Amino acid sequence: MKHKEPKYFYHNIMLLDDDDLVNFINQKVMQSCHFSKTIYVNTSAKSALEFINNLSATGSEGKDLIPQVIFVDLNMPLMDGFQFIQTLLRNKNEDIQNTKLVILTSSVHEVDRIKAKEISGNIEFLNKPLTKEMLDKLMVSPLETA
């Protein structure tokens, strides 16, 4: 009997967190509820930007591979989550501009929420740990997955 592939809510998403264990756990939570068919994992903001820019540079070939959602940790070395988001938003590629940004952080500082809203009113702000319930709320309004 042929195994039927589950229906995923998104084609591609990205986890950006400098903690490998956190990335592993978040991947497992996402896989358990079929949140995304492909989950890109990056442990540095610079490598994530390079990856996205390379996809963007390939034109139509990379278009279908660009993450529809990026989960960003705030506290990372060299380039923090806010710096990553600000750099990403300067990218003029329309497909990247349509990417949903979700800050997933252990920060409980209200100033971080305010800063996120100042950067863009479309940024979701979630506190770790990631749960199925959080993902369910994100799956209420899907991005175009055609």
C-alpha cells in the first residue's frame, strides 16, 4: 500500500535560532502538525540572509523555495534578530517581501514587542517554547501556497 503524503499548510519555512536544540524541538513540533513540508534551519542570521539572497538571485527557479514564514530568535551573536529582520526587509524582491515574519523568543521585555511593531505591524511575536496551539493560530490565515 502506498503511503499518502500529508497535506502541509506551507511549502517552505525557516527556523533561525542559534540554539541547535531549540531548532530540533521546534522542527519536531512543526512536523507533528504538518506545518510545513520543508523546514530550513539556520543558526546564524548572516547565513540565513545569504541563503535567502541566493534563492532570490536564482530568479524564478528559487521563487518556489523562498520561505513563506521565517521564525526569528532575537538574541543571537554577531547579528541579532532585529538586525536580521531590518536587513531582510530592505530586500526589494517581492517574494521575500511577502514572507511572514514571526519573532520566537525567550524575551519577556515589552520594549522588544514595541520595537517589532515599529519595524512592521505584520510581525507576529511569540514567546518560547513553540507549541502546537501557537502554530494553529498561525495557520488561520495561510499565505498563497500555489
